[in-house]
Amino acid sequence: MHIHYCSDFAEMSKKGADLVHLEISKKPDLLFCAASGGSPSGLYELMHQKHLAKPEFFKRMRVIKLDEWVGLPEDSQFTSEYDIQEKLLKKIEIPSDRYISFDSQAQKPLQECQRVDQELGKSGPIDICILGIGQNGHIALNEPAEALQADCHIAKLSETTLNSGMIQTVGIPLTEGMTAGVGTILRSKMILLFIAGKGKKQALKQLLTKKIQTQLPASMLWMHSNVHLLIDESSL
């Protein structure tokens, strides 16, 4: 694991963008797995700036969405879909034929997970996977458990996740999400894990012990040979 201690959010985002842009310059049609949330938002803004400067840079890049909540209304601004569309896809002009997504309105979430798995089988593996970390050490919606699932699946949200500030503001009770599995993530060629924000310090401390345990899903990343851990020290 390559560990990058950054003085602030801007430095963390810049380091992430440098890594991403280098890989795209080498493989313009790579498959990019986008996470929602605040931690990668600086990266996405720098990708937008890159697009403004070089409109052709992302013209072949493909995108897949990391996860999605189950049970939000179509017009909700809390879906991962809305977040990624507004922060990334619209900004760098990724059309629907270069985008794989969990449908936030899927009536049969399990079948939707199976469909995304099938799409990945045709288009994958992921070249760059963007991750944040939960206060309990979850990655994507893979929550701490006695056993973790390898492929795309329906995840039951933990109490820690349900009590997070974002979910409490939704106004609708959530219990599940559709998510890429740990195996899907570990099959990625490169992984960028952004750690920023209050409440993440304990998860980072546990991660840095290098002890691999299913109760800390992020620790599974120690088994991957090409992970960049980007830490915003100012926010912890």
C-alpha cells in the first residue's frame, strides 16, 4: 500500500488527480469506478478542470458506479446517482453508453446486482476504483461482518452507517444498498482510498495496524498490490 499523508483536502485531491490522469493518459478507454460522497469530490472537480482544458481527454473513458442506496424516490438528491451525475459525469460529459450504473429505482435489487455483475464480466475488470471509508471501516457498502461477499450484492446497512449525518438528513428510513463486493474491488487494477472528514481517525488507526479482518472491510485492501491511501491530515 502506498500511503500519502497530505496537509489538506486540496493536496489530497491533487495527488489523486495526478494518479488518475496519468493512468488515463496511458489507457484512454479505462474503466473508472466512481464513489459518491465528499471525500473524492475534490478529485472530480480537478477532473472537470482537466476536461475544460483538454476536452478530448475523457472522450473514451468508461465509468461504473460503486454503489447505490435502496429505497430512495426517483427525485431524491441523496442518491449516489444524483451525486455522481452532478459532480462528475455531467462535468466531463460521460454519455450513457459509457456508463454502468445500479438503477436507484430498481424494483428487484438482487436482479439489478446480478445485471451489474454481468456488465462487469463483459467490460471489466475495473482499472481505477475510487473509495472512501466509513467510520466503521466499511468500503463501498461492504459493512463489518463475520464474512464479506465477493461480488455485487444487497448490503444491510449497519447502525453506524444509519446514524451517519448524511443518512439522518434523508428523511426516509434506509436499511439496504446495492454495492460492488470486496472481490469486485480487489480485482481492480488500481485502488485509490481517500480518507477525509471527522470521525474517520479511528478507522484509519485500525487500518494502519495492517491486521486483515472482516470487521474492518478496508483492511482487505492490504491484499492488493496497487493501492494508494490518500489521507487529508487536516480533517481528521
